[in-house]
Amino acid sequence: MAQKFLSGDEAFAYGIRLARPAVISAYPITPQTVVVEKLSEFVEDGSLKSDFIHVESEHSALSCAMGVSAAGSRAFTATSSQGLLYMAECLVYASGGRFPIVMMNANRSTALPWNIYGDQRDSLALLDSGWIQSYAKDAQEALDFALLSYYIAEHKKVQTPFMVNLDGFALTHTFESVDVPSQEKADEFLPPFETENKFDFEKPVNVAFSAGPDTNTYFKYKEHRAMLNVAEVVTEAEDQFEKIFGRHYTGLTENYKTEDADFVIITLGTISGLVQQVVDKLRDNGIKAGLLRIRYMRPFPEKEIAQSLKNVKATAVLEKDISFGAEGTVFTNVNSALKKAELKIPTVNYIGGLGGKDISFEEIEKIFNDLKNNNIEKSVNFLGIPQEQLNGGTK
């Protein structure tokens, strides 16, 4: 195992090299571009034996990946923001076709107004597309997700495409020390690609067919069951990962000091690191604060969330997303989980980081203070907008 100083984008590219995809279909878009550029360098220098195809659009990138998977080979692509939205038609084709493609999405705000900075509105807008969705917190987890995602997506109980999300710029373009496994260890963890869902002249199958009203529901139910199987396979994959690489992961969620917490913030992605720092400060001051990080938004970890929150006094969902006219998408999902578990916990939604706006230490500290002081009259709160504009509307 070698240690390298890498950006999140570069770390993910190293992970994909270790996974040995047969084909990389690439179309650049900020802040994802570094991933496919780095992979092109690996192909050029011979350290990755793969066909690198520079396609003409994001729609073509995923279409190409589906063709590769249907031909019986491991495929990879990457995108961000408007590119992900342009792929929307192909997303449901890939999941409905049960093609275990891995795609990296660099989370970035969607237009208009035009913006290249990071929030999570792009991926959260497509939660219902039938893809597994994970959210990395740092560059090491980004690299490890590159390997874990193929193991999980290609598992016989799953056979579902996997979208790994990295916060734009906050993770994609910041650097840290990363352990890069050897190819031998990676090969020990991730077996060669195998699938029966492919074109085969010896054993012909029907791929990407039509299904009318009498049978369509059966196929959608099988998709749903496969997504539910992901939780079990994540545990299997992470246990095997720890045996081979020595790094431990915690399934669909990650808890930090929630065991005895009175007040918990729920979030996903890189902002969890700052929340953790605030938790440490409040703990030093005698306030029982905690953090619950959602690692997977699909399948949604409703049982894990209910278990982690069953004894808290109040909780807040902090997210970089808004479903206009309603509330944050993560908040909606969390509330559903609490309702199913019959937990009557005061829960409030904080929207922040839209268009890449920084969420400060002080803002997170105030969220915890609001929970502590029961100052949660409004169910949805926007960070970073002056109160007078919240009351009177923005110009």
C-alpha cells in the first residue's frame, strides 16, 4: 500500500484504475473533469488496460456504458450537475436494464442561475432513478468507494447501477494523504466482472425489452427488491474490505457520539467533518451533541436512522438541497423513517450551502443551540440569508 497526496478526484481515479474497467466513456464537466483526465493518463501510460472513449455528450457517455455492460464488460463513467440531468433518460434505462455500471458524480449546483460550485441538488433530484447512491466524506473514502461500488453493484443479489457522489470542490479539488492499495490486494477484493445479463450467442437472452401493463410491475418490484438487498451486500463488502485493506466502514450510516446524545444533526457528505468539530466543542462544554452521517441515500437507511435517534430530544437535518415549495429532500426521507418507527422527535430542516456558499462553524453551533433551546418554530430554515430578506422575500 502506497501513500499519495491526492485530490478527491484523483483519489477516485486511482480507485477506478484498481477496479480495472474494460471501458471508460468520458465527457468532461467541471468539477468532474480531473477524474477522466487522470484515467486517460493511466490508459496512455499503460498502467490501466482499458478502452478510453471520449464521447460527444453526457447522454452518450452513459449510453456507451450501457452498451459495454450489455456486452459483458465492466464500465465506468462520470459526470456532474447539468451533465447528470442530461443523462436522466439513460439513468432509468440503466437501472431498468439491471446494468451494474459505476458512475462518479461530482455534486454541483444546477442552473439557472449558472453556477459551477457544489451543492447536492443534482443527485438528490434523481433519487428515484433506481441507482444506488452513496456520499463520500473524504478522499480516502472516495477511493475506497470506487472499489466497494463495483463489488456491491455487480453482486448477484443486486445487479444495480451505482452512483458515487463527491462534493464539488470541497472534496473533488482539495488534497489530502490517501492510502492507495496495491493492485494485488484490489484483485483479491474485487473479482473479475461476470454477468448473465448480456448478449450471448451461445445462451441468447432478451435484453432491454418492452413490458406492458400485465408484467411491468413485476420488473419494477424486482428492481425494488434488489435495492433492498444492497444493505446486506454493503455489510458483506465492507467486512471483506476490512479483512484485506484494514479499513473499517459502518454500513449505510455513520454515527459520531450519538449513543447518549440529546441533540443530533443529520447530514451527508463533507460537511459532516465540520459538524463533528462542533460536536467536540459542545461536548467539552457539557452539551450532549451528536452527528449522524448518511452514507447511502439509496437504499435509504430508515432502520439505522430510527435506531440512532430513538433516545434523542431533538434533531436537525442539515442539507445542501431544497425541493421547492416543500422542504429538503433528505428531511422528507428522514421524517418518513421517524414516522414508520413511531418516533415523535422534534425535527427541523436547515438548508445551506446552495451554490457552494460556505456553511460556517458558527451556523452549525447555532443549529445545536436552537435544538437545545427548543427554538424550532419553523420546519424549514435557510442558512446564509438575512432575516429581513427571509421575511420580505428576496429581490
